[in-house]
Amino acid sequence: MKHLKLIFVFIIVCQAVFAIPPGKHTFHTSLTRIDYNAKDKNIEISLQLFSHDLIAVLEKQNKTNIDLENSKDIDKLILKYLETNFVIKDKAGESKKLNWVGKEISIDTVYVYLETASDVDLTGFTMQNSIFFESFPQQTNLVLAKYGEKKADLFFKPGDKYKEFTERKEQ
């Protein structure tokens, strides 16, 4: 039930944020979906980020103007940022290498697609999601994971460190 309430609140807030003109929102969040693909032995990752938040962080980090569609090596810049702020560790504590799959850009949102190879599902894995924490003190990041029949929800706020993928018990 707690999971459903969290998702419901997230959806309501996202709807309110998308109704605000670009560059004017005061709510900062990201949504990540992680699925373990046992057939391909891959962890598939989809991140939903606000365009203007991503642009602001990349411009600050790279000290140049950023255009998500036209800037040179933009995919590499995004991946470099994520490798520092979005980290998945296996059971042995080793960081998984993120591989770029692609991105989709809409008016207010950027969807970033990544994957990482894994012979096993997310049981016992940990992750850190500090996307945009350095720029937005009110930033929150929600991660929804599905691996086999298991599901896990992780919620990150500034100051949070690594969290373990813990199976959510259905109620």
C-alpha cells in the first residue's frame, strides 16, 4: 500500500510540474525504471529526467552552453555525469559499467536508456542515485525495479548513500 501511495503522489506531482512552463518548476525529481532481462543477461535502465535540470547541471559541469540535440558529444557528457551519480554495485561491491543505449528528447523531458551486463538478477545489489543533488537541494529520485518476480522501490533524497535492492512485499 505504501508503494501505491508513493507512486500516486509522484504521478500527481509530475502532472503538476508538467503544467508549469519550462524552466519555471520548483519541484525536482527523476524517475528510473530498472528491469532485469534474464534471457539477455542484462540490467535495462530507463531514466526520466527534466530537460532544464539536465541542461543546467551539464552546463555547470562542462562550463559551456548545452543543447541536448546538437551539442558535440552530448551522449558522452550525459553518460559521464551519470557514471558519477548513478551507480549500481553487484553483490561483491563492484560497480557495474553503464553502457549507453540511447535517449529520447521531448519538450520538458529526456529519457535516457542504459544497460549493464549481469549474469544474476538484482538480489543483493546496491545503488546510489544522487542525480542533480549537487544543484537542487530539494531533488528526489525514485527507482522502480523489477527482477524476475521480485520488485523493489528505492527513494533517494540528498544525503542518502547506497541502498540495497530489497524485495517489496505485496500487501
